[in-house]
Amino acid sequence: MPAAAPLQILLIRHPDDVDVARYENAVVRAFQGGKEAGEYLATGEDLGIQLELFSDPPPQAAPETLDAFCHTLVVVFADQALLAKTSAPLWDWLVRCWAHADASNGRHLMLVVAMDERQGRSFTAKRPELEALQLLQTHSLGQYSVRPAMLALRILHECRVLLATALPAANGHRPGYLRLFISHAKMDGLPLAHALKHHIESTGWLEDFYDVDDLPPGRNWQRELEQGVGSSLIVMLRTEAYDGRYWCKQEVLWADEYATPAVLVDARTNLNHPAGILPFERVPTVRIPDGNLLRILFLALREGLRFLHFARRVEEMRQSRTLPTPLELRVFSFPPSMSALLRACRSLTESTAPATTPRWILYPDPPLRSGLYEAAEALVQSYAPAGTRLMTPNTLAATGGTP
């Protein structure tokens, strides 16, 4: 049986609700990216998550629509036209959608965004079945100008939680937990690091899921630092002093070796810089000359979601038997660097699995470009157990996992 796609997002609104447009645009941009950053949103590539917009009932019944993917997030924008002009079939579909999502044990989520409290009350009064549904009021998202970006940030977070429900919990934390490791040079990056930490702590729902605590006292701080980088999403605050500080460089190299999700905040002010030697190529970058800390969080949650999305895809491939059992598997959520690949090869060598167990290293499409692919294959053949395969989902589908 083929593996289902990990996640889809359904946006439901009435086309006459003009005030909803800026919220819709922010959510679409959060997932599909854009060429330039705007307002409080960071830019980036399309995350590859299916997103559809409906003003009428989707063609299939609600349970079939939601269950077509591993997880579905339905976002309903409740404004005047939706409440006054929506047909009975769409209300019927929403009622069944809510019932199915509520009974899914965290697999699916229906989020109703009310433009104001009165319209929220009108929404839940439409059908008795909707009275138990807790709504998200736009006024809870902060000041008027920042609300669309905050909604997009919240939906990125909710998608992470949905995907995480089917994956092993991180150190016993609730699904969706993410530790943000703020890498900075104390010489000139400390104020920015403190401001970012305060920004997270001042947003209640972020603080509950995103840990930015300092290293605990009484520990081997060098070992804690390496383990922290290897188990977190690292936010690199690249100030003028950053590249020259030993431990900042070490944190970047650890992040590359451990294949840690990472974002780079370019906070340098000089107009010219020498050529760098640190491996920043695969790391998405954001600049905040306007002091917009929300743009950092936005990029960090996008990157964290991208990593979880691929991990969830691989988990579904396991459950659907697309991957063989047993299997020794190492998974990357981006094309691995040579140092990350070497670490994976050594971990496969240390495995206690029987020699007959297949050993694979899997990363997202597209495959490494010519030259890099040959170098990566040579490294795998030299340092991994004999027969270890380096592949992407598309090459797996094309070859069936055979050499």
C-alpha cells in the first residue's frame, strides 16, 4: 500500500470577506514562501505541503477528505459573509469535519479563526454540534498590524504538533516541543540573544513549547554544549565577532555534523567581509535591520516544520511497508554535508544489527548534484558497512531499493 502524504492544509473562507484576505495571504506565504520578506514574515522556499482554499464544501465527505493525508489542518475564517451567505451543505460539512477531527486523537485539527467575538459567537450558534469548539479570536494575536503574521506563526506551530504526534517524543516532552539553541558571541551578540529569548517567553503559547534555557549549572559545559546543538534547532546570531569566536565556530561545525535544523541571523553591520570558511550553505538566512525578532521565529518554525515533515514522511513509509523490515536507517532532512554523512556512516558501522540487515541513508529529493553525489558515494563505500545505500525517496521508488 502506498504511503500517504504527511500533511495538508485546507483554508475555508467566503470570497466576500475582504478583511480575511490579509490573514489568508500570510498563511499561504508561510507555507509557499516568496521572493522577498515582507512586514513581519520571513521569506523562503515552498515547504512542499499541500494547501487548498475552499469557499464551498470540498468534493469528498469530511472524514475521507481529512484521512486522505496522515494529518489535516482545517482553518476556517469566520467573518460576516461566511456567517450570512454560507450554504447549508458547507455547514453540514464543517459539522462533520469538527466531529471527525475531535475524535481523531490529535491526528487532525480544525481551527476556527473568528474576526471578532460577536462573529465567533454567531459561528458556534449555527449548529449545536459546534458549541464545544474553542475558537481562536484575532484580538488574542496582538496588535492589529501583527495579527496576520502571528496567525501564520501559530499555524506553523500547530502543524508541527500534528506531525509530532506520530513521532517519538523529544526527551519525554509533549509533541511539538522544540528547543531553540541561540548561538551568539557574547562580545557583541548578547543583547540580541536576550531580546530573542524575552520575545519567546512573552508569547505564552510559544514558551510552553519552545525551550531557550541556558546551560544547567554543575555540568560539563562543553559536553552540554555539543549535546544541546545536536538535539535542538540552532539559531545562529552572526554578529561581527561571531565568525572569529572559537565556540561559535564549534557550534556551527557541530550543527553541520549532527545535521541539526538551523537558521542564520545575519546581524553584521559592516559593508565588506572576508570570505568565510564556516558551512552556512544549507542554512536559511534572515536579516533584521528593523529589529523584527518575529521574523527570526517565523524562519525557525518554518525550518523546524520542514524537518518534521520529512521525518513524518519517512515514518509513514515505514508503516506502509514502503521501507523493508528490518532496516538500519539514517535520515537527513536536507542533502547531507560530508561531515554529516561521515557521522552517519560511522554510526552504521557501530550498529549491532545483523550483517544481513539492509543499511540505508535517506535524504529528500532532489539528489545531490553531479560531483557531490560521486564524492558522497565514495565516502559511503569507504566508511559505511558494505552494501549501504545512499538514496532519496524518488530513487527508492525508481529502483525499489535495489542496487
